[in-house]
Amino acid sequence: MIYIGFLRSKVDKYHDKKSNPSIEWPDHIIVLNKNNFNEFIMKFPLSIVDFWASWCAPCKAMVPRFRRLLKIYKGKVAFGKLDVQKNKDISREYNISGIPHFVFFRYGKKITSITGLKSVGEMKDIIDFHYKKYNRL
């Protein structure tokens, strides 16, 4: 168990040294699919994926809120969206049973997730918590 913690700290230090200044942060919400999902979640120290569907009214209500968060956290957090109907395998892999569902990643590792319509303030609280937790962003 100690070895795993030691290894994780080494991985975090590697990512922190190699990535932050050189990351090309997206200036828009990235549309994800099976071809780019893994690359997206692995690339950033903090990324959020919105699992959604076109028929979902709460998902539609989250669109302007997600865009607002993108503007607030530009250059600090990457935002992506994945249509659950077109990407059922990924949705199953992450056990998505309700939408909208937001999964937070740190270099590809899932760190938390939340389900349901959220305000910008609620999302900011969660993002800020993880941003501070991984202060090296």
C-alpha cells in the first residue's frame, strides 16, 4: 500500500513537471467519442466530461452553464461532452445511469462524479475543491 502511494506521487510529479506550461487548453467544449475520449481525459490535470443525450431537457439546460464554466476556468480545466446514445460502450464503462452526469478526471483517473442539473455555483464549488486539492494546476 505504501508502494502504491509512493508510485502515485511519482506519477503526479511527472505530470506536473511535464505538462502545465505546455498544455494546449481547448477554448471550446470538446465533442467526445470513442476515437478521442481516452486521449482527452489523459491529457489534462483536470477535465470534466458531460455525459448527455439530445432528448434530455436537463442536459439542454446545462449547455449554457457548461459554457460559462469554460469561460471561468479557461486554461485551467478542460471540458468535454459525450453523447450517451452514440457512445454506449463508454457510458457503460463509467456506469452512467442518469443524465446529465459529470465525471471529473485527473490525467485519466476518475476523481469524482455528480448527476443532475446543477447551477454554475454548485459546479464551481466542486471544481474549486478539486482545483485546490491538486494545487499544482
